[in-house]
Amino acid sequence: MKRKHIVNIKKIAFTKLRKLEVCTFYNEIVAIISRHDIKAMQIEATCHVLIEMQAKAELLELSDRDLGPHLLTPIVTELHERRLKFAGLITNHMRVVEQAAFKGTDQLVKIAKEVVLRYLNYLRQNNRVDVTQIIFQFFGELEVKPEVKDALHELGFKPYLDELQDAHDAYMMTYDERRVHQSSQHKGSTLSLQREIQNILGILFEQVDHYQHVFSDVDYSNFIAELNNVITSYTKLIKTRDTQRRNKKMKVQEDVNTALEEINKKENIEKNQTTLDSETTIAKKTKEDIDSPKSTSPETLSKTEGNEKPINGLLDILKKQDKGKKEDNEEQ
């Protein structure tokens, strides 16, 4: 069978996957492999090596028995149930709208029904990991198919979609927080196991990209499409986590900047107040100097009274005595 066109496998930041995510990612890839003719695609040997790593992948899993009950587990369970609840409301409402056959809704129902039922119908029958991937894929399809999203909004599904999105986001955030704590509790390093699994997965992806050029009579498109769906889901998870981490870092920086601004503002107010007080004191002192006459020393005052010339030294005293004797002699 000749392929229609070549589509490469999407890239994924393996090193940003956490320990438990590597395990679930591995399991989903193995599940895809089991559904395809790997012999015809010439990837049988690599796939067998990957499948034989199942026991190692299980070492990355952590059970409640290993960790004990976690405080966030009841919250995660509640949020998961909320996701299922709104997914069920959306599918039920779709059936109601279809049966009601409101005027002018036939085409809208036709556009939206297939996507809603394909992803959300009987969602409860899946495990939590599958539910997470299905919801990711559902909202992903709404983004790439705006006509479906618009049809749902016109049919009145927007409140249900918003609630499902909010519940899903809250579930992922809480689940991720619990997983970080669980990973930090695990004893012993599993980094070498993670890297080994990631390396084999990388080899498989490179082979598929290469072999579809070599074996032109083999159709790899469905196999690659399924792989890309899984990779896209985990890439979104990584980007969401990076965004949350970046926003948290920005929030901390904003709080620090706000605190510094408050400190600087307070210091400027105190500095201005000190300057104002100093200026007030100087102005007050200057005014007192202007209003109060200068005091005259007793020595200066004695010199100016009666405009008398002061007696200076012994010579003046002797001259005065001589003058007095001369006046007496003249009188005689």
C-alpha cells in the first residue's frame, strides 16, 4: 500500500517528563504498538526491546501501599468526579438538543454531535490516565476545529464546557502537586531507568521517521497519528507545568518588587519629613534672631555712657594729679 504523504513524529522534551509520567507515557506507546503490524513496518526488533522493559517501567510506579494515604488524594478524587459529571452533562444535553430538534439547530447538532460523543460518551469507563488524555484531546480538537466550538456555543454548551475545563485544570494542578510530593518521597534514584526507556523510545521514533522514506509501500500514517496524539497530550502537560512555574516565579518577583516599592516609599516619606523638620527648625531660629535685639555687653555699655573718655594707664593718672597741683598754685 502506498502512503499518501509523509508525516514525521512530533518531538517531545523527554527530560521534562517526571518519573511517573515516563511510566504512563511508556505504557501508552506500548498499547499503540500492540494495535499495529510492527513486522510490516520493519520495527519489530526495537519494539520487542521496548516491550521487554515493562518490568523496569513498573519500578517507576508508586502505589498507595508504598507511600501511605496522601492528603491531596480526596481532593484529586473529587475533582476527577467533577470532570466526569460535566462530561456526562454535555453528552446528555447533546442528546436532549438532538431529540428536541429545535428550529435552526439541525446543522449545528450535526457539526458538534460527532466530536462530543467520540470523546465524552461513556468517559467514566476509562481509567483516570485515559480520562485525562481524552479531555486533553477533546479540547485540542475544539481549538483546531473552531466550527465545532462555535456550534457548541450556539447550542448553549459554553457554561458546561467552561466548567469541564475548570475542573480539568484544577484536577491537573492538584494531581501534579501530589505527584511532586510522592516523587520526592521515593527512596533511591530511578533516573537511569528513565533515561534507558527514553532512549529506546527515541530510537523507535527515529526509525519510524526514517523507514517511512525507505519502505514507500508501507503505510505508517495511522501509527504515527496515534503516536503524535499521545506526544501532543504530554507536551501540553509539560507546557502547562512550565507556564504555571513561570507564573509562580513572576508572582513572587512581583510581590518582592511591591514590597521594595513600599519600603522605598516609606523611606522617602521619612526622609522628606526629616528634611521638612530641619527646614522648619532653621526658619524658626532665623525668625527669633530677627525679632530679638542683640544684647550689649557691660563693658561696651560702660564705655558709651556719658560719652566719657576712659582713663588709660598710670600716665593719665599722673597727668591728672599734676594738673590739679598747678591749679592750686595759681589760686595761691
